[in-house]
Amino acid sequence: MQSAATFSDDSLAPVVRGFLHSSANPNGDALILTHGAGSNCNAPLLVALAEAFAAHGFTVLRCDLPFRQERRTGPPFPGNAERDRTGLRNAVVAMRKLVSGRIFLGGHSYGGRQSTMLCAGEPDLVTGLLLLSYPLHPPRKPEQLRTQHLPNLRTPSVFVHGTRDPFGSVEEMERALQLIPARKDLLKVEGAGHDLGFKGKTQARELPGRVLAGFTAMFN
């Protein structure tokens, strides 16, 4: 297990807060991970991925989005999404102070979606994206697609998606990814829902290794 320390950069507004995983053999690259609408940066999925990537040489920041810093529970307010994206941009700025190599950004569900929206407007912000359970549409509302910005996404991206995710089927995801002009890959997780096998005390222990392998294959 890699060490994780409390992290804070108060020089930015919104501030950047979370946990930093340092690698015993750093490769100079960094990964920023954030959470879904009902969670925080201590989500077991994020912890497991952070440990796997740190063991492979990445410096990893798990951070709380601004809405979660302000309220310990409850979903984000729709009008605050732009502030959450500013928080993600600030996390990139904070990590640039710590590493000299590439910076990657991503997260689970809402956090991943905000990452894609940020990068659609700022294509040179990061080297790549790691998107876990992208919330393509609300459950049982397939007509409400969240794809308007995808034609502008020019950041190479790895999507990780369960075959039983109610926020979008694999077939729907494959169609949506055709809108993206950048390199992209879809890692399918058989039988997994929106939690990707991390629910309560249940953890899909093989998943972090699979995600790491797919990610490094894209960005080596």
C-alpha cells in the first residue's frame, strides 16, 4: 500500500483539498481523481485506483470537488457545476507545482463528466482523461443525453463502464464515443453497475489492475 497524506492548496479559490498518494519510484506523471455526485474523495473505488497508480509510479491526488467541501452530504446544485470545474482546473495547477511530467485528470460519474466538460473547453489542460462510469443520461431517461460537448473533446480518454450501468448501456456509450474526435478507448466491466463493483464493503479487486493496464496502453 502506498502512503497517502492530507493535501491542501489554499492559494487557489476554490481551494484544493484531498489526499496525495506518493510513489516510492515516481515516474514524473500525476493523476487527479475525483468523485461522483453522492460521494467524496474517500470512495473505495478512488482509493483502490490511487493505490494502484501510485504503485506504478504516478503521483495521485484524490480531491473533493468544491460542492463537497462546502456540504458533507447531498448532491451538487446544478448552478454550481462551473465552480466545480474551476476546482478541477485548480487541482491541475496545484499538481503542476509537484510534478514535472504529464498530468491526467478524471473521476467517477459526475466528477468525470465535469472533467470532460472542462477539457472540451481547454484542450491543452491535461494529457489525458480517465473516466469511470460516465453518466451518459439519468437512469430510465435515455433521451436526456449528456453529449453536447463531446464533439469538442480533443483530449485522449479512457472510459471504464459497467455492462449493467443504468446511466448508459455499453451500446449507448459506444455511440456517444463516436462523437469524440480524439483517441478514446472503452474498457467494459462485465456485470458491473454504476459502482463498478465497489459497493459498501464489496470491492472488485481485479479492477484497478485492469484499469491501470488499459490506461498505460493508451498513454505509453
